[in-house]
Amino acid sequence: MPIYVYEAKDAKKSCAKCRGGFEISQSIKDDRLTACPDCGAPIERVIQAPGLTHSKTDLHYRAKRAGFHSLKRVQKGEYEKMY
């Protein structure tokens, strides 16, 4: 299911969750949310660029950015860190 991003229409009348924006997984057939699930403030869906890159380099970069490392198999039972 796709993940949609919503944020508050008016930052002054919203909670921290919808003021900063939040992600929610919804079916394409589901109606758009119109109110924050926490505080009830009016929200709107934010258009996001699709994530279409899945190359090995991109996966290593995303793991490093998240504070993890990737492993590369050197030989049977032996791995080395990818930076």
C-alpha cells in the first residue's frame, strides 16, 4: 500500500504531529484524510517525489545515513563491512 504524507493547513491550530507532517499507509481506494487523527485539526496531503531508486549503491548509502552498515560476502561464512 502507498504511503502518503499529511501536514497541518494552519500550524497555529495543530499539534506537533501534524505540524511537522506525518506519514500514513493507505489504500489508493481510501478517501484522503481531512483531520489529524490526534488533534482533529484540518490537514492536507503533501505531494512527494516517488522513491524509485533501488541500486546497491543507494541501499548502502541509505544504511550508512541511518547509522547502520551493509555487509558484502567475501567468501563462504566471511563478510566485510561496506562503507
